[in-house]
Amino acid sequence: MKYALLLMTAGLALAQTPKGTWDAVVMAEDREIGFQMKFETRAGGLRAAVMDGDRPIWSTSAVFTQGKLAVKWDFYAGWLEASSQGGELKGTYTRRTRRGPVSRAFSARPAVAVKAGAAKSAFDGDWVLTPEGGGAGMRARFKMSGGKLTGTVLRIDGDFGTLAGAISGNKATLTHFDLVRATQVTLAMDGAGKLTGTIDGRTKFTGVREGASMPDPSTVTRVRDANEAFQFTAKDLTGRVVTLADERFKGKAVLMTIMGSWCPNCHDESPFLAELHKKYGPSGFEVVALAFEYTGDAAVDVPQIQAFNRRHNVPYLTLLAGSTEDGQVRKAMPQLVNFSAFPTSILVDRAHRVVAIHAGFAGPATGSLHSELKGRMTAEVEQALARGR
């Protein structure tokens, strides 16, 4: 009788809706990518979040029925399907990509508190990372926080989001999952203070605290003739052709962002662009998002853009400019030279001459670098508005 009661109690426990913080893992090839999830019930409905540091990426729908979990994040065309097994959740996370649907094995269990541990580590601070065999340098920033080593890596196309992990002796493994990227960074420090590591098991690097640098994101992409008025060709979400020569842009400074709904750094950039739009719109300033989506089929791509816009309450104009196939950006904006990153922002003055171009976006995970970039771009918008008055 007691045994039967225990079985019944266990069955009820497995059927309980998940709540609170969970430690989760997705597989990226043979690498375990650890991250945290949060579950909460609001107004009788379940929602789930993947945590990017302390920032939740909330689901657009979540259901837990008879021990089975189904969660969707429509702005990334991603969904999670899992079932309760022995107090854990096990299943798959799937996302539609340029190559079609890609699935990763998923598991999660209620989070275990991390001991406070050391307040500092040998990895703390700012670094410049140089890939083995050459390539563009990267900036990195690490810090012990709450018993974990946290930080990020910033490339030309933007940062990796918040990495987090544990230290073991003179080594550390940090991971990040944001529904698109499943990233692992390993670090090692020798007795002389030399930093080495790998990104996703492939890209090896060395790190120094000074004496090296990464390219300036404002000098990577340029235009053929800075004195020539800039132009683009795209379509609004109803299919109407829009160009920068249209009457609505006449005499206005315009910031164009080359983006995609699939791009995490574009999601990080959007709230800041909304701030600029609100602050400077009355002064003759416009923001235009030029979206390049996976399929090239408007019936699929337009709903993805709309899902992105719903997530961020986007107040500015969003256009469908093409697909992610090679050559599409050049076709929409033939004046660009060396386009290399999503997002890339192009700011023009009232005569539509280029004032600044920024490759990538340093998001909130970069801390002061994020603040510095926003300050710089804000000053450039004011400069663009002042020119041609």
C-alpha cells in the first residue's frame, strides 16, 4: 500500500508544472552548452524564459500538459518540446534556420544554488583575443560574479551575449545559449599569466591585456563615394517599393540598420534605435530597418519580421530588403563596400550623405562598451541633424 502511494505521489510530482529557475543544457555537436531557464505562471498561463545573464528571453507561448512541455519563441522561429522524466525535463529545441529546421537535444532540472566562492579570478578584466593563424582581433571581458565566472566576447559583428561558467584550477569553461547561438569558450592560464583558449572547439586564440587591438567597427564598412547621396531599394511589409529618395525622407537625417529577425545582436540593438527614434524624430530624424531574412519568401519572412517588431514594440519603419543569400545586401545597397556584419548601421545627414557606419552592435552584456557605443551613436545623430540646416 505504501509502495503504491509512493508511486502515485511520484506521478503527481512529474505532472506538476515547472516553476522557478532551472539549470538547462543543449547539445552543440559534442559540447554541452549550459544555461538557465525560468518558468512562471501569470494570469493562469505559463511562460518560460531562457536567461541571457540576468535578462530573460520570454516565450511567446508555453503549455505544460500531462507531463509534456511545449514552448515557442516566434520571433526566432524556435520551439521546445520536452517531457518530465524522473524529475527532469528532456526533449529537443528546434529552430528554423537558413538550412531548414535544426534540432538540439535538451535537458533541464531544478537549479542548484551556487556557492559564493572566490570574489576574483586570474581571468578577471579586459582582454584582446587574437585567433590562431590570423583574423580579426576580439575584445573580451570577464568577472567573477555569484560564484561563477561571467563575461562576454565582442567581435566586429557584435558580442556573444553573457557567458557564464565555472573555474577549475587554471582553466575555465563558459557557455551561452540564446535560442540562436550555442556558444562555448574555454580558457586556460599558465604560470606566466598567458591566456589561451578556444571558441566552440574550433577557433583557438591567445589573449593579452594590452598591446593589441581589434578593428574599429566604424571603419570596417564604407561607401564608394562619401559625397554621393546614399540609396537603398526595399519593400514595405505590404510589398510596396521604398527608396531613400521617397518624399517621406526628404530633408531628414536617416539611420538605416541592416538586420534580420534571426540575429541576436539585432534584437539587442532595436530598443536603442527606438530610443533614438522617439528622441529625435520630431527634429527630422528617421530610423529604417532593412531586414534580410532566411527564405526569400515574403509569406514566411514578413510574419517573422512582424514577430520581431511585436517583441520590441518597434515604432520605426521596417522593410523587407532581401534574403540572407550572398549578394542580397549589395543588390539593395550597391554603394556599400566590405559589408560584413549583421547588424550594420548607416547614418546619413539631411542631404543623405553618409555621416557614420557601424558594423555590429555591442549589446548590454558588454557593460561600459555598450554605453560608450550608444553615446557615440547619439552624438553622430545630432551631428547628422545639424548638417544641411
